[in-house]
Amino acid sequence: MPDALCWWCGATADSREHKIAAAELRLNHGSGSWGGDSGVVHIDGNLNVRDIQGAKADILKWESNLCQKCNNARSQPFDRAYLELLRYLDKNEEEVGASGTFRFSHVYSDAWAIGRANLIRYWLKHICCRAAIIGLAIPQDVIHYLDDVATAGPAPHTNLELVVNDPVFRFQMEGRDRRGSGFGDAEGFTRDGRLVAIESFVSWGWLKLQYRFDISDSSGYVSFPDDLVEMSRVPLEG
């Protein structure tokens, strides 16, 4: 059986990307071993529950579909941009969650446009890892977007919307819910009998990113095109 290939560069896929960033998990649950009253569980789409001992657990990673260079050195600025956002939200959670607004310039200072672009690339990397596992070929213009650091607009083939999950926010503020991270099941869409698009979401506590990835539509969209981010509020996923 031939080795799996990195969907980004075509080299042998010898690295497993985290489904949820390890730094994000440590921010939520601490850097030590998880257990007891601070225990963390993984719940899959069939509601199977498994205890998780730490951020490096294999169940928290995708199957190998990236090489080590792409998963580490090439995408490191994307990972940093995402962690900077989470650290900002962690310190300003009540204010941002209640208002549904924040500014990228408060997160990334004067380099906010670059920070926002790398944040988009972080989410795009997650989406592509998932899409590749499902069987979607990653379009070449998506690869070009990841490679071209001068590009700051929306990613092609990708629709991204940031929203506030209001019930989760209220539960967290009332101390009735611990912050968790996760993602939804992927809904697939076909054209002429061929899978061309998926829709799903990723979440950090009450912050939810809803996305659509469509290889048949080259257009791109983000709900946060400027410095000021204004998020809509949605009910708990049911």
C-alpha cells in the first residue's frame, strides 16, 4: 500500500495534525496530566466517551495527511496567530462574549491585517486536513493561498463566519459549564454524484466558527473583513 501524501506539498505524510490545537487544549485544561475533578473526555459523533490524559493523546489527532515540514515550520505563523487570539479572548472573555465584538488591532496591534490573514490560514489548514481525510482534493489555488504570505483576503473555496454561541456563553459566565473545544460533524454535498463540499464548525467555548469548503466554487468569504469584528449570536447546536 503506497504511503499517504501531504495534501499541501505532496511529500510523504509523516505527521498528524491536532484536531484541536495542543496549545488551545492546554489553555483550557492546563499543561499537566488531566484526570479526577479536572478530567477531560473526548466525545465522538456516536456519543462514545473516552477519557483523555493530555494534549498529546493520539485520539486528538487526524490521520497522517501532512508532512512534518508543513505541519510544523510552514504553518507555525498560523498556529501563533490562533493562539494569540485565544489568549486575548481568555483575558477579555466576558466583555467580548457579551458585546459580540472585538478588534483585530487589539489582538495583533498594527500588524492586525497580517495576523488576521494567518488566523484564516490556521482555520483553512484544519479544514483542509479534514477535507482530505473525507476524500476532497485540495484545489491548487487553496495551496497558493497558504503559500502566499502577501495575500490577506478571504481564502478561495472557503466561507467563514464567526458567531457567539449564546447559551454556552451564559453557562460559562454563570459557572455552570467549563470551557471546552470541539467541532461538528461534516455535512457533505454532491454534484453529479461527486462530493464537492463540506459544512461544519469548530468551537472554543462560546466562540464558534461556521464554515463551508466547496471545491466547485472558487469564491471566498469571511464575516470579519475589517479590523472590527461584529459577531451574530446563535442558539446552542441541537
